[in-house]
Amino acid sequence: MSSHGDHTNPGHQVHVSSTSMYLTILGALIVLTGLTVWVAFQDLGWANDIVALGIAFTKATLVVLFFMHVKYSGRIIKFVVLCAVSWLFVMLSLTYIDYGSRDIIKPAATPVDAEYQDLVDRGYAKKAKASASHGKETGH
Amino acid sequence: MANGHSTTLHHHFESYDQQRNASSLGMWFFLAQEVMFFGGLFTAYMIYRTQNGLDFAVASSHLNIPLGALNTAILIASSFTMAMAVKKSVLAQRKAIVGYLILTLILGCGFLVVKYFEYAEKFEHNTVPGSSFEFHVEPELIAQYDLSPERVVTMEKRAEIFFSLYFMMTGLHALHMVIGVGIGIWLMFPAMAGKFNMDYHNPVENFGLYWHFVDLVWIFLFPLLYLLGGNALAGG
Amino acid sequence: MSAHAESYDPNVNYLNRDWSLKSWLLTLDHKRIAWLYLISVSVFFAIGGFFAMLIRMELLTPQGDLLSPDTYNRVFTQHGVVMIFLFLIPSIPAVLGNFLVPLMVGAVDVAFPRLNLLSWYIYTVAGILVILALITGGVDTGWTFYTPLSSTYANSQVMLVAIAVFVNGFASILTGLNFLVTIHTMRAKNLTWGKLPLFIWAMYATSLINVLGTPVVAITLLMAGAERVLGLGIFDPALGGDPILFQHLFWFYSHPAVYIMILPAFGVISELIAAFSRKKIFGYTFIAASSVGIAILGFIVWAHHMFTTGMSAYAATVFSALTMLIAVPTAVKVINWTATMYQGSVSWETPMLYAVGFLGLFLIGGLTGVMLATLGLDIHVHDTYFVVAHFHYVMVGGAIMGFLGGIHYWWPKMTGRLYNGSISKVSAILVFVGFNLTFFPQFLLGYMGMPRRYHAYPEEFQALNVFSTAGATVLGLGYILPAFYLTYSLFKGEKAPANPWGAMSIEWQTPSPPPLHNFVTPPVITEPYDYEHELIKEQIAELKKHVKPQEVPLG
Ligand SMILES: [Cu+2]
């Protein structure tokens, strides 16, 4: 039992990054923070969210790859990072397919629908269509 | 095996290599767990945000963007000093490790102080969810978007959901910061005793990974919570 | 082993080297932590079983005469919470997994022994919180904690139990994290991934779910709890919040949690079937890959619990189809196990009885699962006893059969003692028969329309309910017997040899019970389940010289 496990592991050679590289990343992150604040006040319509998230992903990637050394880590650690990100993606996207598709197929009208309509009329429930129109309003 | 510092090698490991591998892999699995922990909140945020875009934008405009941006910068700077502390621990430069750790902790506390002022402001304006929650849509907005009185009522209710998410997300994030500061203080002792070197620096490295992770969460929280009101309200 | 060289005394093992209470409560030895867990999960199994008994007593008659409706709600909730969170989820991983993962990979201990002990303490705190909630009135939301019932309306001890489940989650996260790192970094030289026992593959898959799924239920309960206590409104329909979102997040964990319960049982069954068929397991790669496949697929099917909630019909169709996909890797396993037994020299020892019982019960549980995944049928039988019967076939018929089979199989290794073969066989048969008597009638009841979670029911359902309660009595007897004969064997049982079953994986190469650091000499690594290997032929020949109590013929 002198040698162990996965030989592609990161530790065998400890990576030391140069201070100037860390400074470069620091600079890039600060610039991107400024950029995301500035761009939030530009009217890009629906693209505002995309740009904001794109900048956030870029910043996150820089932190993960360089500050957290994943660029220099072994396969297994890259695998764990991939696992975490993809599991999160699964949770977000599969939850969204429910909410995103509620209007695509409507079940046949039932007495419950009539009751629900009554609640809507009396102001206790929101109209099913209301959500879609909010989305459009944001894009002004 | 380097027998010189065998006290830092736990008995069930064969070598420092194995100990370091296990330690950093364990930390990464822990962070994967953290991703999913915050992921639940991000999922809730995504669903409500896609359903109530304008409501969230209006509520978001009550957050303080300059303070949020300042905190982003503080956290990024602390990530830099943290990365330097890890680097110095590999190089076994005792004084530099301690120095960078202290800088990191000062920046971390700075973040928490700013956060405190932000929270205090929310309490002052009653935008803290609960029985005393109060939120009013500005008349200009009502005119601008031609909102019916019922629409204004639902908007004020959705604002409470937004602030609930805001306090859950930033609160848990701040709690992680507080824990991080605690771990950082605890790490000062072995750092000052000069325990860290090329073979044994996992505690600093893992603390660094944790700190960077907390930074990562904020990198997403800042645009999602603070910035999405900017355009909707300035552009109209 | 050179690093841990110490003089080896064959009379000293991990159990008898120190019996002080301190040496147990502060132990960092994975084998002792397995014992701590075994004792605690047994206690909670008894508590959960007590509530099951109350439920069956109440349902003996159509009138709700034994318990008030409100008490009945609390009883079935406590049954669910205790059995799922405090028994099923930790049972195989934290007991057998803790004992076996380091042994099977040829390591001295798990990667993080202190976190391992911490995990048991966290579990204990969660257990105490649940007991505290029990004493102070219990909880009545069902183990699912659906909002707005849990966040707004319930008057019971929701917070105590929710905190317990939250806390307990970190116990299983730590166990999972420990196993993942141990399997990755602590394997003996030459023990490559392709040579790992299938139990290890199953534990790896389970641990992935533990680490990636459990935090989601933690944050979900935290949100519901913040809503209840602090008045935050995240799922509150009055504000436009969506209780269905709570269900999405809850089931994102709780469906995979079914695999936290059943995957380890799959691992145990793979070991048992190979060992008692004395044959190389058929389709090693397929069984190993299907474990990981199930862990991954298990995460993309959760909304099959929500077909009738008013979720999108389109999404329901997608989730229905995805759920059926799970049948593929599961069938791969069942087919390969059957193929392994085919033309093997099968010996009907007690663990093998459990394994075969498992196959029968799990088959029924799995196939009714496919039925329930079918959108149309699910809407017909949702929230009926059909669903109750289905998940008991999977979780009791599957997971507990696997747990008991595993305990009977590794008992000689854990204790160094053999138990009585005849009684244990009788008890295995009682469990199998009692289980079917209890739960098969519930399929019929559910199909006829008897809803779950009601304490009274129409008279025409009584006959089948009486059957079910009678069966539960037999089942209960089958569960109580092992507690007696296994405890008896601890003191009076015959001494066990290192490899009493003639099995192949490397934990059988060390003495029973193992020494403190697991192996005296580095274990010999072979191809997995290579029953043609010289090493094992000698051992089997040696075994045949002795007549073991296990070989007393049945009946
Ligand atoms: Cu399910």
C-alpha cells in the first residue's frame, strides 16, 4: 500500500501562480464589475439580463480557474466542478420546464376552473395570463 | 516521507501527497454541496423573477447599488489577498501568510459592516418581510407603466417575495462570511507558529477555496438582486 | 502497511482492545462508528415500527376508534419521518458502508475519521430533536412538510422536526463526502476502479446523491421554516408565492433519496448473489455503470410526485417519460443478478434468502413504479394505498431486505461470531411472508380507491385491511427475532473464521473481527469475484472440512 488511488490527482506537484497573474485577474474582475454596473443602465431590452449573467459567468470562471486553481488541478477536481455546475443546471432547467410550459397544454376545463375564475373575479387569485404580460413590461 | 514535520501527517495517510489530495478533493465535494445549497434559492429566484419581471425590477430599485458595487469590489479584493495567502503558505513564508490573512479578514469585516448599514436601511424603511412590511410603488412608475390599482396591489405583494429572497440569499451569504472570518481567525495560530509549507498547507488552501466560493455567490447575487432594476426604471 | 507497523497480536481486535465508554464515544475507527450507527438506527427502527403498529391497529376497523384524526395524522407523520430520515437513509451507508468501505478498498480508515464521528453526533442531535418533538406533541404535516400547511397552518412541532431533518442532512452529506474521497484517494495499490466490489460502486453512486441532493432539501426546509418563524414569504400564495415550487425543490432531493435508500441495497445484493452462487458476477461493468446511471437519472424525474398538483401538463409528460427511463438500468441489474445465479452453485444460507426475497419484492415494487410513472394511471391512483404499497415494496421490501441481508452476511466479520442458521432462516421467511401479507392487500385497496392518510374508511375495505394488519404482525415478528438471536450470538455464538462464506472481496482476507488497522498483511487484489482464483479455492476447500451451523438444512 505504498501508492494510492488516482494518480492524476493534483497534489503531486503543488502549483504556485505568479503574483502578477493574480493582480491581472484582480484587475479584470474589478473592470468587469464596473462594466456590469454601467451596462445595467443601458437599455438593451431583453438582452440586459443576458449581458449581466454573461459578465457574472465570466467573473466566476476567472475566479474558479485562477484563484481556485482549477486550471492547474487534476481531472477529478474538474469532474467535481462539472458535476456541481451541471446538477445546478438540471435543477434550474427542469423546474423551469414546468413554469415555462404551463400555457402550452391546458387541460380541459373543469368545474375547478370555474371556481378559480370566480376567485380571480373577486380578486383572490391572479389571472393565469398575468405572468406573461409582466415579462413584456420589463423590456421597456 | 518528510519526517521533519510528521506531526502534521495524520496516521491513516501514507504520504503528504495522499493527505493533500484527499483534503482538497473533500473540500471540492463540500463546495459542490454548497452550490446545491444556494442553488435552491437561485431556483426559487429564477421562477419568481421570470414570472414577475416588472415587480421584481421595481422592488430591486429600492436596493442601494453603490453599496452593492462597493461590497463586490471589497470581496474581489479579499479574494485576491486570500489567493496570495495560499501562495505564501505553499512557500512557507510565515509573516506573509499572516499578513495576507489579516488583510483578507479586514476586507471580510468591511463587507459585513457595509452589509450592516444596508440592512439597517431596510429596517428603517420597513422593507423587511413580515407583519410590518410596507412597500409603495412610486406614482411616477404607476403613470409610466399605466398600472391599474389592482396591479399595484399585486406588485406590492410580489415585492415582499423579492425582499424575502433578498434577505434569505444575502443573509445566508453573510452567515457564510461570518463563519469564514471565524475560521480565518482560528487559522492565524498555526500560521503564526509557522506550520504551513509545501507539504502541509491544506487548511489555508481549503479556507481559500471556501472564501473564493463565498465570493462566487456574491458575484451572482450582485447583478441578480441589485442591478436588474437599473435599466427597467432608468430606461423608461 | 509499513507506516503503521505495530506488533500484531491475534487476540486483540478492534472490538476487544478497549471496552471503556470513552473509547466508544470518542472513537475515530470507522468500524466502531458503524456500530454506533447500527445501535442508533436500530433504536429508531423500533420507534418507527411502533408507529407503524399504531397505524395498523387503527386500520383494523373501519371506524376511527383507536386514535383521533389529529393523533392519526401525527402518528403516520412520525412513522414517515423516523423511518425515512433516521432509519432508511443512514441504514446501509452509515452502518455497512462505514464498516466496509475502508475494508473493501484496502484502507486503514476513511479519509476523514473526525468528520465521520462528527456525522454520528450530528445524526444523534437530529434524533434527539425528533424525540423531543415527539414528547412535546409530534408533527402532523406528513413527512413531506408541504407548504402552506407546514409554513402557515399546522399547529404541531413543525420547526423542531424540520430543524432535525435539516441537521440530519449534514450527517449524510459528511458520510457521502467521506466515502467519495476515500474511494478516490485511499484505494490499495493495484485496486483499480474496474476491480472494486459492486458494493463500493453502489456506495459511490449513493454518496454522489447524498452530496448533491441533500443540501437542496436543507435549503428548502430552511425557506419554509423562515416563512413559518420569521414571516418571510417565499411560498406564500397570499403574496403570489407558489407552494408547487416547494414541492419541486422538496422532490428534487426526495426522489433521489429513494435511491439513497435502495442503491446501497443493490450493492449488498450484488455481493450476496455473487458470494452464494460461487460464481463470477455476470455483467460486472453493467451493474457498476447502472448504479451511477440510476444516481444520475434519479435526479431528472422528481416531478412524477406532482402530476396532480396543477403543474404543466407538458412538463408532466416529460417527467413521466423520463421516469420510465429508470426502468432500464434497474432491469439491467435484475437481469444480471438472475444470470449470475443461473448455473451457479447456489447455497441457501440466510443472507441468500434475503437476497432472493429482495429480488421478488423489488421486482413488484419496481414494476408498480413503472405503472405509477404512467401519467394516466397515476392520476387515477394518486394518494391511494396503491402508492403506499408501491413505496413500501421498494423501501421496506427493497432497502430493509438489503440491510438485513447485509447484516446477516457481514455479521461474522463485524463480530467474529456465527449466529444460529435455522432460526435466522425462519426469520427471513417470516419477513418475506409477512411483508407480502401486509402490503399486497394494500395494492388492491388502493386500486379500489382507498385513500392514504385517513384514519377511517368505508366498511367494504375492512377484509383486506384485516389481512394487512395480520401480515404486519408476522412481519413484526420477523424483525424482532434477529434482535434476539444476533445479540445472543455476540455472547454465545461460535467463533467465526476469517471467511465463513468462502467469499471473494478483500474484507474476507483479514481476521474476523478485523484488527484496529484493518489488515495484518496487505490484501491480495484479484479480478472482481474471481471464484476460479487459487486463493479462494484453498479457502473453500478448507471450509468444506468444517460443518458450519449455517448448513443445517431448511425446514
Ligand atoms: Cu419518486
